[in-house]
Amino acid sequence: MSDPTHRAAVTAESRALVIGSAGFLALGVVAFLLVGREPVPLSGRGSAGDIAALGTAVLGAGAVVAGCVQRGQPSSLPAPSSSALSSSSRGSRIRNSIDIAGLALAHACIFLLGWLALFAIFQRAFIGAVLYPVAAAILVGTTGAISAYTAYLSALSMTAYRLSALLAGFLVTGILTSMLTAENPQWWQENLSALGMSSDVSGVAFNFTLIVAGVVVTTLAGYATTTLAATATTSAARHRVRVLEGGIVLIGVFLAGVGLFPVDERFGLHTMVASGMVVVFASLIVRIRALVPSISATFAVLGWVFLAVIAVAAVMWFPVGYYNLTAVELIAASLVFAWLIVLIRNLAAVDADQLDATLQARPLSQPTGPAARPAPTAADETPAEP
């Protein structure tokens, strides 16, 4: 008998290949029609790189949605009971829609920024090179195939570990793109939020990165606390899970608010949401052992170290004046997101241990079939009298 897990893996790869092939054809045809008869550069306005970046963003988002729909309930997470499903089906649908939208947006932005940067590098490597229509269609179609194939498999096997890595990669890609494309090379002399003050590519990339990252963080909250909520047996334990999930969601909401309210347009709101994110971050560090008693003491100590480093950096800026505000913001933002990503990984580790303990404590099911039949007794073997 064939292994059903093996069949599922083979089926997933087959579907990913089909989706990748469809992405190649769709984006290749679009590129051929858009390019026309004239050759185009690798990078720049109206280039093959622009077509590839925009097209892969759309294809990647669609492939993620297809992968999430195909996946359904993640196999690594415990399936909720029927009573839980009936009592919170509407809330689950809304939350699942938000989670899928966050994943789709994150993948779309990574493909958009990643292919733009890669084609820009190619243009610098091949100075003066142009692509003729057929070559441009093939190259752009290949980017569509790679992006659709990768996005589908990524969504199909998404876990808290992989989502935290996706968040880290997305943040680094978006912020670096904003820094490299900033019109003002001296932006760092003001503050980190100055990257979002302009309406050019740099400002759009910075603000949009923060908004999408905030949505991804709220998605992480659901992934990270699913098993904790499923294994909570008392009202106090369920309350702790809700507080932890709410804290992570608040960090995501405040992070999105930093991008929604640029500092030059909404200074008060921008400062409020940025400060609120740090306050929630600090409160989670202080209460993490109370909220998740099974989390490691090493991680709890790490949180206090991060808080101390942020406090020292703030003092070095004001009143000492050794650092400028940008340095303090970079240190604080880096440590907040580093702690958040490590938190997600530690919660996933706690989930894995709890699932293992549950499986080990679960009694073996009574076997069925021929093996379950009792051995014949002497009375059973006695022939019936005529």
C-alpha cells in the first residue's frame, strides 16, 4: 500500500509545477504584448524588470491564495473541535481571510522588490544590454514560473517558523530598498521615519513595508498561539493565551500605524503608535513567563537584556548626545523585531513539545479488523453435537 503522506507530497509538487507553468505562459504572453517590437532594457521605467516585478507580485499573491485554500487546516496544528467550529465559525473565516491576505501581500512585496533589485543588478552587470521581444518574454515568463511555483509551495507548507523567517526577509528587503532609493542621501541625520516622508519610491516602499509587516505580525499571532489555545484546559490558561495573542496583534497594528501615518503628515498619531508598540513590547517581556510558564528562562532573560540595551541607547541619545535619533530607532526596531521573531520560534517550540506530550499520553486506539479478533478458545473449537 502506498504512503498517503508521500502521495500528498507528490501531488503538491505536481500542482506547483502546473501553477508554475501557467505563470510562465501568462506572464510571458503579457510581457510579449507589452514589449511590442522594440527592444527594452533590463531595468528602469518600461523595462523587462518592471514587467517581471509587477507580474510576479500578482502571480505570487494568487499562488499563495491557491496554496492556502488547498492546505486548509495545517497538518502541523491541531484541528479544532466541532463545537469550537460552530461557535466561532464566522470569526474564524474573518481571521483566516486576514491571515491569507497578509501572506499574499508579504509574498507579493518580496517578489516585487526582489525582482526589481535583481534586474537592477543585471543592468549594471550588462551595461547597455537590451532584450528583444521574444527574449524578454522568455525571461519575464521564467520569473513568473519561479515566483508562482515558490509561492504556492510556501503557502502550502507555511508554519510559524517559516512565517517568522518570511517576516524577517520581508522587513530587511523593504527597508533596504527604501534606504537605497531615498532621494535625500542625508536622511539618516533626521530619523528613521524620514524614509517615509517622501512620495517617491523610497517613501512608498518604507510605508508599505511597515503596513504589510504589521498585517503579517497579526498573522503570526494566530500561528504562534494556536496550539497553546487548543491545549488550554482552564479559564486562566485561556485568558493568558488571549492576552499573549492580543499583545502580538497590538504590535502588528501599531507597526502598520507607523506606515499609515507618516511623521511629516500625522506627527502626533505617528509618535503615539510608535510609542505604543514599544510599550506593548516591554509589557510582553515583563509578563512572558507568567503568560507562557513553559517558555525557557533563557528567552525571558534575553528580553530583559534587549530592554536594557534599548534604554542605554536612548540615554546615549538624550541627554548624552552620543547617538542621533536614527541610531536609537534602528537599535530599538532591530531588537523589537528580533525578539518578536525569536518569540515566535520559542512559542513554536513550546507547541511542538506540547503536541509530543499529547501524542505520547494519548492511549492507543483499539485495533480493528482481523488482528482485533480474540483468539479462539477451547469451547469455540468444540464441534457442535449432531
